[in-house]
Amino acid sequence: MSQNKEPQHKYFNLKSQDLKTQLQNLENYISIASKEKIEIWIDSDQETFLAIAPLKAVTAKLKCSILEVEKGIWRIKLSSY
């Protein structure tokens, strides 16, 4: 069996959840990214979430990127590498 060198990731869909729930989930996902050393992908439709997520990620010493995957839906990627 060959070793795959691509980074592993976990995907979470937060679309249609209220902002409070999305932020609570973000704390859990930041913890997962930090402990498991894997990339976390989060899809969200909350613009306020997009403003807060990078600040929380940087505070946790994680890299964060944001990509619009479709109109009104953004993917936040958190990683420790």
C-alpha cells in the first residue's frame, strides 16, 4: 500500500446554522486542527463568521484561508502547517 503524502482534512458544513452555533462549532474545530494536526475545512454562509474565524484561528496559532466555493458560500481552511 502506497503512502499518500497529501495532507488529510476533515470537512464540516455549517451552512444554515445560526451564528452562535457556528462559533461554538468553530472552537471545537480549532481544537481538532491543533491536536490532530490535520486541515479542517468549514463551509459557512454567515459573513460575520468569516470575519471572526480568521481572528480565532490566528490566536490559536493556526493558518487560515477563505475561498468562495459558490455564491454566498465560503470555505474556511484551518491548518497548523
